[in-house]
Amino acid sequence: MMTELYKLDVKALVGQHYFTLKASREDLEENYPHKVDLIENLASAEKDVLNIKHALRMSFDELENSNRRNYDLELINLKLQTRLNELELINKSLMKRVEL
């Protein structure tokens, strides 16, 4: 649960930074169009944060898929272990019969 809250917090934080940069760039373009270097720097930073946002989304999705696959494999392992225990009991019983 804590992991989910952390992921939501990170997503919100990155989104907030993206929109702050975007709003600042748009404000500069509207009110100070002559500050080209600053506008370009903000546009570049905005693009970088957007790339980070997409990379985080892909990473979180991959983590979720891995967690799901891990759960599925643990369930298969548990079923196999249960079946192994059952077969060991059957084998033990059969070996006792053979010894008689």
C-alpha cells in the first residue's frame, strides 16, 4: 500500500513540475517574447520532464506486470509443492506395501 502511495506522489510531483514549467514558458512567451534564451531553456526542461514522466509510467507499468507475474509464479509454485507433498505421501504408502 505504501508503494502505491509513493508512486502516486511521484507521479503528481512530476506532473506538477511539468505544468509549472509549461505555465512559466507560456507566460514568458506572452509577456516577454524577447527573452528567447530563457524560453528555449524552459521549453527544453519541459520536454525533459515530460520524458521523465513517460519513463516513470513505463517503469511503474513494468513493475506492476512483474509483480503480477511473480504472484502467478508463486501460486503455481504453491500448487506444485502441495502436489509434491501429496505424491510423497502416496509414494511412502506404496513403499510400505512393497516392504510387506
